[in-house]
Amino acid sequence: MKKKKEKKEIVIKVENISKAFEIPHERNDTIRSVFVNIFKRKIFEKFKALDNISFEVKKGEFFGIIGRNGSGKSTLLKVLAGIYQQDAGTVQINGRISPFLELGIGFNPELSGRDNIYLNATVLGLTKKQIDEKFDSIVRFSELERFIDQKLKNYSSGMAVRLAFSVSIHANRDILLMDEVLAVGDSNFQSKCLSEFSRYRELGKTVILVTHSVEIVQRYCNKAMLLRNGKIVKIGKATEVADKYVFENMSDEERRLSKEMHKKEKGVKKTKEIGRKKAVEIKGIKFLDSYGVEKKVFKTGDDMSIRVYFKKYKDVPVLNFGLGIYSQEDFYFCGFSTIRDKVNTKDFVDKGYYQVDIKDIPFAENVFYLKLNIAGNDLGNYYDYVGRTKETFRVFVNKKNPGNVNLLYNWDKLKINR
Amino acid sequence: MRMEKSHENYKELIWMLVKTDFKLRYQGSFLGYIWAILSPLLTFAVLNFVFSSVFARGNGAEYYPLQLLIGIMTFTFFSDGTRAGLGSLVAKSRLVTKIYVPRWVLIFASTMNTGMLFLMNLIVLVIFFIFYRFLPSLEAILFFVLLVVLMYVVILGFSFLTAAFYVRFRDLSMIWAVIVRALFYATPIIYPIQVMPEYIQKVILLSPIGFIVHFSKESLINNHFPEIWQFMLFVVASFAFLFIGIFIHKKTIKKIAENI
């Protein structure tokens, strides 16, 4: 292997591009309103989809663009592809770009697989001669030899995607733009696609991938950019950008949940006032991280504490506490009870709350609510009971395995990156 | 800004789009391609049945069925071509929003497609000429070819002018359909131009479609041609129209992907 380190060539240079969309404030949907508004100056709301974006992509990079819906990532890709014209700034592209953002453009269900290959490949810029040469290879990669002369409408959607992908990787461009294509196809084919992308890098080609999958960015991209509201939040090493993205999502999530909770609390209070005073009443819940900071979103593997506040109105001799964790689809994950665990609850009674500390949250990604109860010696007779708490917490996972829990595991002696 | 072209060869792309559209047009119908010929023929049969007795003799309408057929076919080219051109960008919206293909390619391809249909219709026309044992003069045939080319220039001009507007104002297709229907009667297709008063004849010849239909019939059947200055004026006007169309197209096409 040659170890000569050359200064890498810049293939895409984007400088200060901005793009705004005009959203009309009032739409003329009826003939009447057209006539009424014909002399009025139309008012547009400017929506800045891209705001002063600059970056460079070097040859051979696998560049990920990540961001939430509406962050401007697809708009950016369309500007790179030449579909949109930017309002300001320059885009410089050295090398032949594959100008497609979706698989199977031009595909027609009424045509056979064979005809569709020719059609799609021509749209992607191949000549008839090139397609003739590559035809067998395209069919082989798609694994659709038996169906190639059937009409596309008889294909399953997965098959159509395979065919489309196969054509597009044979388009053989220096720079590949891809928008969220990996969400389709079975997992086997997906990994095949992604390893094909990785092969591209070895061939010195550049791949730009728009996605919101953290996992894909971490695994395949070497550089990435995080967009938020049309601005670059972070650009750099893929793993770091992905971490930042997870973190951003968490704080977004916190805000959303607390807002929701606030709304619900107001409703709850009213109904409670009507009921008669209980001997002991559950007052509130807090979810805390290992530093004792209140949070509503946790990562798998974090430590967390659940603290339940209560108030005693009458003197009761003994108190016992219970707590169950349920996922949002009412799946019972686990439950704790001071009676079963034979815990001395005197301490809790003094403090006015009880608390469960959980180490290494083993749950997979989900939203959880709690079932709470406070009882005396007799479990059947609750002082207070909450069947479904309004407060919920959410768990995020970096690496997704299917299922409800995320266990620490190893393949025999091989270490897994978690 | 962009260094390289996205396609080596627009010719192949256009040809592929034309071929596919053509293939798909009659997909699933029992008679398939035959419909391309059959539908203007049926129109012809009906109109011929109704009007041949009215215009059969006198008024310079010799070979009325042939004249009618020439009129119908050239007019069909015009109406199909303009309609296809008008809707070309919307019909292929995925090629506008999901990939960069030069937009003129799409406009070109969809109008070319109707051109192909017209060529197929010409075969029928030839068969009719043989059936009536009528042979136009060589210069008449060459002149007709010239007129067809000019017709395509006019269609292209119209398409460039309107395709981008149509994306935002979908009413255009309805409006245009009505205008085309009116034009059918305002054009000397079912009647010879001579039945009209002199000043209306002049107005008809001012419209490109009226000019082309009239002189197609005149040249092929009566071996009668327009004055040189008249023809040159028409050529200049057609190309001017095309260039205006392209100019407007360039102005209106910029934000097309956002509006479609």
C-alpha cells in the first residue's frame, strides 16, 4: 500500500449559500378571493431554509448531513444537485456529480425491468453503449435475474428499490448524492448498499449522504455536518457530530415533554380538588440523573433515580411504597415494592418522598410511565394509587438492537463497541 | 458555476424519453399504436360525412376529403404539440424535483413525441393520396415539409413560453383547451378559406395555425404558394416567437423546482 499523503483535493466547495422560500400569507383558493386580492400586494413570509452555509468536501470522503426534519438538509442537497438555485453564495463542484436524490427516477410501473433499467440509466446520464456494457452487472447486483422481463408493477416495492439502487451505483460518478435512501429494502440489502458505498470511498469517490439515522452516520461516514434551522451547528468528525445530534435531540425532547406535562398538570389539579382528602397523597414525581439533576430523557446505560413525593394528612402507623415501570404501550417492564424488598420505610416517611435508584438503565428506546401506590401493611388497601402517571421519561439508544431491552453482551470473547 | 455537464448526450436522453412516452401512450389498450392513426381518422370520417355534401363542389374545394384530412392532421399536430409542451414540466415533475435534467430537454421531448405521432399520421395521408390517385408536385411536397418544420418551431416557442407558467397557474390548460377548440373552427379545416369574406381571410392568415393549414392544403392540392414576402415574414415571425419563448423560459425557469 502506498502511504504517500497528498494534500487531498477539494471536490465540493460551498461558500456562504443562502436559500429562502417564500410562503404566501394568504392563499387565493377561491375565485372570489383572487378577484378581491388581485390589486393587493401579496405578502410573503420568508422562510430561510439555508442560512449562510459554507463547507468543503474533500475527495474520497463519506460525508454525512444530519439534522431533524426541516433543518434544511434536503434543500442543501438540492442546491448541490442544481435542482434549486441558491439566493446567494457559490457552489463549486469539481468532478461529475450524480444529480439524483431519489432512487428509480423515471421508473414506470408499466414497463419491464429491462426497459426501466435503460430508462433510469439514461436519465442518470449513461449512454446506450454504456448501459449495454453494464446491463448484466446491474441485473446481477439487484439479484433480480428471474424477474427482469416482468413489468415493474408486478415487483414488490423492495425489489423495485433493489433494481433502482443497482442502476444508480452503476451510474459511476465521482460524487454521489443520496437522500435518505437507506430506509427501504430489507436489512440484508441495506448492508449491501452501505458496504457498496464504503467501496466507493476506496475507489476515491465521494459520497454525500443525507440521513437522520445516527447509527449510519457513526458507522459509515467519516465526516459529518449537523444542521439546525438552516444553520450549521457542528461540522467535523462523524462520531462527534453524531453525539452532538443525540444530545440536541435529547434537549429538544426534554423541552417537549416538560411542556406537555405542564399542560396536563393544569387539568389534573381541578379534578383532584373535588375529591375528599386522603390520608396520604402522592404529590409528584421527579426523574433524576446520577448527579441529582432533574431530567426526562436518558440514554441506555445511564443511571437514574425515580423520586416520588407524598404528603401525610392523617397519622398512619406504617407506610409501604410500590412503583411499577410501564412502557407507553402498556408493557409491564418491572416493579418494586418495599414490602417485597423488606425495606424499612421510616426514613422515607421522614423525608416525605421515596426513591428508587436504577443502575445502567437496560431499556431499549421507548417512553415509560409509572404505576405508583402507597399502602399500609395490607397490600390490598392503598392509601393512594396512581394507575398511570402523567409524567413520563424517555430512553434513547445509540446503537439499536431489536427488542425491548438493551443488554450488555459480548460475542464470545469479541468485544463489541457500544 | 458547475464545471461539468450532467449528461454526455442530451440527444440520447431526449430520444429515450420520446420512445418511452410513445410506448406508454397506448399501453394496455387493445389496438395499441393503431389508435395513434385511428383517432384522427375517425374524426376525419365524421367530419367528412357531415361536410362533404356542403363543400363538395365549387368554392375551390376539389378533393375535399384530402383537404379535410390534411387540415385535421396538421391541426392535430398543433393541438397535441402545444398541449404536451404546456404540461411537459408538470407531467415529468419528478425529473424536475428529484434530479437535475436541463428543463428544455423535457419540453423538447414531449413536443417531439407529438411530432412522432404526426409522422405516423403522414403515412395515412400518403395512403389516402394513393387511394385518390393524386400526386402533388415536388415543390409542393418540399414546401409542405418546410411548413411542418415551421409548425414545430411555433409549437416549441409556445411550449417554452408557457411550460413554466403552467406550473403555477394550472388554469392555463383549461383555458388553452377552450382556445384550441375555438381555433379549430377559426382555421380553414372543414371549410375552404374562400368561403370567408376577404378581410376575415386576412385575419385567418395572420394566425400561424391558419397560415400553415391553409397553405398546406393550397400547396399540396392546388399547387398554389404564398408570396415570397408573405412566407419570409412568416418564417421570421415564427423564429422570433421561438426566441421570445426561450427568453421568457430562461426568466421563469429559475424557481421551477420549488413551485412545482
